[in-house]
Amino acid sequence: MSHREQVINWLNDAYAMEQALEETLQRHAQDAQGENEEVQTRIERHIEETRGQAQIVRECIEALGGQVSGVKSAFATMFGAMQGQASRPAGDTMVKNAIADYAAEHFEIATYRALIDAAERIGEREIADRLRGILQQEEEMARFLEQKLPGAVEEKLAASAR
């Protein structure tokens, strides 16, 4: 397998990951409805970002001469299952969602940093630059979640002390 083919494979994994995350984010936005309007609004914005990210990844795959795989990779299936665990009905759903989403954002950050490096190594600077835009969005969402996690924990603990 050539380096280019390997990068296409990794981009396909990222594409499947973004699709799995969109489904999870939709559930988490619903969970936040009536609980935290700011979090719900930010998750809904990130759903739109995620759709755009998937489109960019698709375009990068095609620019490299590849095709988007219609099959969810084992990677994306595992990732989606892990994310789904947080949405099980429970009194601490907001805390569990925040933890899962924060972890997912850091997983995405690592994925896109690796993809940027790979694209640079095969001489695809334009693709690396497009992926940097995605990386920036993921880092922004991770910072938002990092700011909101302590409040979710505090709210749950206060509610359980009543």
C-alpha cells in the first residue's frame, strides 16, 4: 500500500468518525434541551460544523484520488458505541455526555493532528491546511466543554444533595 493510499484509508476512518459523531451529538443536543440552553445551542452549532467537517474530509479523499467508503469502519462503530453509552437514561446524563463529548473532541484532535502530519509528509499541503481548519473547530469545542464540565458536575451534586 502506498503512502497516499494509507492517508486515504485514514481519511475514510475520519469520515466515518464524523458521521458517527453527528448521530451522537444529535442525541446530546436533545438531552440538553430544557437542561442547559447554552450547551444545547453550542452542540447544535457543532453538529453543523461536524457535517461541514465530513464534507471537507470527503473532498480531501476525492482530491487524493480515493473514494469515500460506504462501510462504517470498525473504528467508527466502536467510537459510536462508546459515545452511545453516555446517553443511557440516568439522572447524571449531562455529566456523562459532557465527559464523553470532551473525550471525543480530544480523540478527534489527535486524529486530525496525525492526518495533518501525514498529509504534509506526502506533500499535500492544501489538504493539510483544510484539515487544520477542522482541527481548530475541534479545539474550540474541547475548550467549550472543558469550561462547562465543572458546572455540570456542580449542578448534579447540588441536585442530589436536595
